[in-house]
Amino acid sequence: MHEKEPLNVLGPPYWLYQTAVRQPWKEAIFDEEVSLTFEALYRDSLRVAQWLASKGDPGQRVVIALPFGVTSSLLYFGVMFAGMVAVPAAPLSDNDLLDSMIREIDPLLIIVPAESELVRNHSGIYPIRGYQDLLRITLCTESERELPALDDDPSRLLNIVFTSGTTGKPKGVMLNGGNLEAVIRGIIKALAIDEDSRIFSPLPFFHTYGLSQLWLMAKTGATLAVVPDITKMATIRKILMERHINTIAGVPYHFAVLTRRGDKEKLDSIRLVTIAGEASSRHLVKKVRISYPKARIHIMYGMTEASTRLTTLPADDLERKEGSIGLPIDGVELKIMDEEGRELSAFQEGELIARGGNITPGYWKDEKLTGETIINRWLNTGDIVRKDEEGYYYHVGRKDFIFKSGGEKIVPHVIERVLREIEGVRDGAVFGSKDASLGNRICAVVVKVKRSNLTTGEILSICQTRLDRGWVPHEVIFAEEIPRSSSGKIRFDELQEQILCSKGKENEREIERINS
């Protein structure tokens, strides 16, 4: 390693430099096409940085709208080495969403797949075919402009990550060097990730849970395997077995796919499983235990505004504290508040607020929303939780999704857990459907496993034994799939539209039947 030591001594670029010096020939990252050592990843990232520096100035934004893998990781590190701000984005975002993002952040470049039809009219669009194409572009760059000498200011902006936006307009969350330094310390201490870890991740880099796998790789010297398509089971099985994977990170949907064959494909080599994104059912945890019998299973909770992580449930507490999201990671303070701003004690439900070095300084160019969400350095999460007498937290539901039905305050998450634990149910979602007498009818959408003969009557009967009377769904609708974001969160706006369309078609068929 002969390159000059980078001076931006906070965050992922410097972690990568340190690891490349310490173990240059160790495998850093691989996808289905390319594998790079830490030395190669660092060297190629600097070439990307030099190319970017020839095109713009420090502080400018670069949108990386590529499938996640080796190529997008090079761009992610390269953007930060150039002193610019990395803005990961979904490669298949619709034009309206990407146009809105571009208007907000005014990027220097938008890097997209060569075959993409997105934002072709934008002057900064830059199509790339993959790793070899990026290498060719950077090697051909002739620039005498030196990379900026950056200081160690913890407030320097490194990333803007747009929230998944399950409802409403996505927001640009700013993450600085201090945020990422704080969160990586907490995650490593909680999970004991080290250079012997070989992590498999189907998580996209445009969500912080996916980005955090890159951070762990750069900071600890772990090896990262990325496969964007979780349904490529033959490829994934080969990677898990032949590439000595010992850690898997994912959301519940990923593990539902990975564990479908149960004990037919046990893997004793998996020693750590991390699950986040949304609540994990007892049934799913049981399947993970069967498929990976020697793995420590950590349930985690967090959000983009907390640089991905606020709590983890230690593996040893999985059964003793079933349903818990765990304890705050190192460096995080949590409180539960009522609607009047009073702190609540054990077993009382209220909104979770959080403080720590990992909390975002705010939303890009949105002072109003920042002021409403972060008050005196405390982040208002919008999540309703409670804690027990030992300080373990339990997620009750999103404040935004709670609705009233017949005078009862309904928390969809509670009913969804019951649905997902019913034999023959693969997935479930609950929302309120406006009703003149009740306020809202409780509408349950259920996806059955293949060849299941489960009926709506059987589902309602089970719900009646496991839920309070006022919480039992008024109707059950079967669906092929429940629309979810790439991070596994239910897209309730799409779901409700899907159900309304389905009901409209049924009404049309009924009218036709009557008229015939």
C-alpha cells in the first residue's frame, strides 16, 4: 500500500483504508460476477474518486442507482473519498420518485444501469454496464486534480439516505461521519462481528441496514457476499455452502424464503443470524432455528434516522424475552413518552424517543420536518413501545398506523403477529377501512401457503381465541402477495389500492351475474 493516507479520518472510507493496510489480500466483497480483496477495493475506490474529482467539487451529491454489489460498493466508497456525498437509490425507482429526489438534492451525477430508461433527460445521467465498464472509465480518466485533503470533522456529511416511504413522500435523511462512527461501535459490540465473519446479505445498499453490512466489512475486515435476488436459491445455496458463509443478515421476508425447506437443508456452518426491518413472528424464529441450528439469532430494531440501529435483543434472551426488540445499543439513550411529553415507566405504552451520536442531524433541506422530529437532540421515532421491569423494549406499532374501531384503539402489528402464526398462512397485513358506524372496519389481508385449504371462517375462529373481542377482524381477504418495500416493510397505500380494485372487480362481476 503506497497511497498517501487519507485525511478524512471518520467513517467508511478511512475504515476501508485501515483494513486494506492491515490485511490487503483478504477477500473483502463478492457478488455473482466479481470478487475483490481489500487492497483491490481500496485501490479501485480511489480510481473512482479521482474520476469523480475530475467532474465536480467536494460536497456535491452523487446518486448511485445501481443494483447493489461490487460495482455500487466501489462507487459508494469512491464518492466519499472524493469528498462528495453518496446518495444510494433503488435502480428500478419510477421516474416520478427519482425526479423528485433529483430536484431536492441537485446531484452532480446520477449513475444508473446502462439499460435503464430512467431520467434520460437529466444532464448528469451516467449509465454504467458493470464492474469492467466502471474500471475502463476510471482507468481512462486523465486528471491532474488531487483528491481533497479532508479533515476529521464529525459533522461532515457523508450520505443522504431516502427513507422507504411506506406512506407519503420519502425523506432525505442526512448521515455524517460522527453518526456512522457511533453506530458502528454499537453494532460491533452487540453482535461481535470480526475479521473471521463471512456475511451473506440480500439487503440493498439504498437502505441503511444494507449499507451497515458494507460498514461492518470495512471496519472489521469481515468478508461480504451480496446477491440482490433472494429468489435465486440455487446460487444462494452454493454461496452459503461453498464460500464458508457463517453470518446471514436479512429482514423477515428474506428468512421466510431462505428457510422454506426447513430441516431438509440445515446449515450448521451458520453461526450468526441478524433479523431487522419489521417484527419477526414466533413461527419464523422457529424456522430459522431449524435451518441454522448452531446460529445465534439477534432480533434488531432501528430506523434510517438512527443510522440503522437503536436496539438489539441478545441471542441468549430470545426465548426469555420473546417478542422483545431488546436493549439499546451502546451509546444510545431511550425514553417512552406520553402525548403530553411525560416520561412513562415500565409496562406503559407510549412513543419511543432516542438520543445518541448515531441520530441524524436532520432531513435534507427540510428544517420544518427536522424541527418537528428532532427536539433537543431527541429523535421522535413515531413508534409506540413499552418496556418491562428489566428495561427490555417491546414494539407495539407505528403511531401512524394505529386506528380506532368501535371505540377501541387498534394496533395492526398485534393482529398481524397472530395471523402469521396460523398454520397455512405465509403473510398477513391489517389496516382500517372507513366505516360509518364503527369508525373503521378491521380488514385483514392474508397470503396462504401453497395448497393450503384454510378458510376465512377458520382464520376468524383462531383470531377469536387469541385476540380481544374488539380486535377480531371484521373481514378477511385472501391475496397472492402483500406489496412490500425492498426493506420488507408493507406498502399500505398500495395494499389498500389493490384491495379496493379487487373489490371493484368483484362488484362488477356480481352486477353482471344479476343482469344475466
